[in-house]
Amino acid sequence: MDLHSHTWYSHDSILKPEDMVAACVRRGINCLAVTDHNEVDGAKAVARIAPFKVIVGEEIRTRDGEISGLFLKERIPPNLSAIDTIREIKRQKGLVYVPHPFAAGVTMRLHQGVLEALADAEKVDIVEGWNSRGLLRSDDLRAQAWALAHGIPFAAGSDAHTRFEIGSAYVEMDDFGTPRQLVKNLKRGVLYGRKTNLLYPAASVALGRAKVAAGHRTEAARQRRRMRVDIKTVWTDF
């Protein structure tokens, strides 16, 4: 299970839904959370064609840093406070997932004081204990230690923005039928992770700037992406 990935519905990703599915099939990933930046349509596109379990998620930019919602039914708008974002996630009966909590160089990670306050208030369901795009392994180990100290299960996220990154991080665990069962079974899971080539994040940053300059975040662009949701064919021979 990989709980952090992006399709090209994210401004900094080039990964088409059908290519994401093909990469997962090829690499044996049978449960994937798709967590595009401030968008859920990419996750829904993947869910419609995948022969495996797909969790509809969203990596949401809040005023306090990024928080991901899992098992969402609809998009949550960015730029709310962290606590208001969590209220929206819970309104949809979703799980609160904190991505890359201590990752060096990630300017949008959740502010430390806010993270501590949310943990103390038992508002965090899962912490990302491994992010394959993170620069330092020590940051991941710190996240794991922090999660254990606060009694919160941790998971793995490839943070894939390209098909080559799929499979770089995952947790082997028992299957689940509900969000709560996922959290329970995750505590007995085994995490596997490796760091991805630094060229992938660098390329994504450059691509993101180009896509934003070309109007990726406009409403017209969003509507064009939604028109691509009806995908018929999945190719696995790459």
C-alpha cells in the first residue's frame, strides 16, 4: 500500500492515470492512495480504471502547511486553516494523513507547532513515515520516531509524480474494508522504502512552473482535465 501519489491533475506531475495504473500493476502495488494537489478528479479517474484498490485522496494546501485527506468524496478547497481542513475531511468520514512532516526543503510541510497541537488533540490518523522524494533518510526516521512517541501509525508514500517512482515506497499489511480497519492493520504492517533519483523532483519543479505559467490552475484548465476522466484502455507494456 502506497498512500501518497500524484497524477497529472497535480500541477507538477506528468503521470497520466492509465500510466499510473500500468506502473502499479507492473510493480505489484495493489492499494494506492492518489493525492493530487488540491484536486480529487485525478484520483477518481484512476479509481475508475484500476483493477486494484484505489483510495481517493487530496494533498491540501492549508494556511498552516499541507495535510492530506484520504477516502474523500469531494474536493476540499485550499487555503483553509489546518483545523478547518480536518473538519472537512472528517465531514466526509475520511482519514487525516500528514505527509512529509519533517522533510528538509519542503516549504509546505505542516508547521511544527500545529502538528504537535493536532497530535495532542488526537486529530491525526496517520503520519507519513517514509517519503521517497525526501532528501534525507534521517527525516523519515525522525517522522517514524515521532509517530511512535505519539501513538500514531505511520505509512509510506512514494510521492510519485512519474511512473518511474511508483513502487519506491509501500507498506505490506493485511487487507482492510474500512478506513478504521486500515488504521488498525497499518500498525502491524511492514514498511519498505527507497529514495528516488533527485532528477525526478527537479524535473517536476520545472514542469510545475511551466504548467502554472501555461494556465494549469485556471478553471478552464480544470474543466479540460475533467473531460479526460473517461479513460478506456490501460496499457501495461512499457
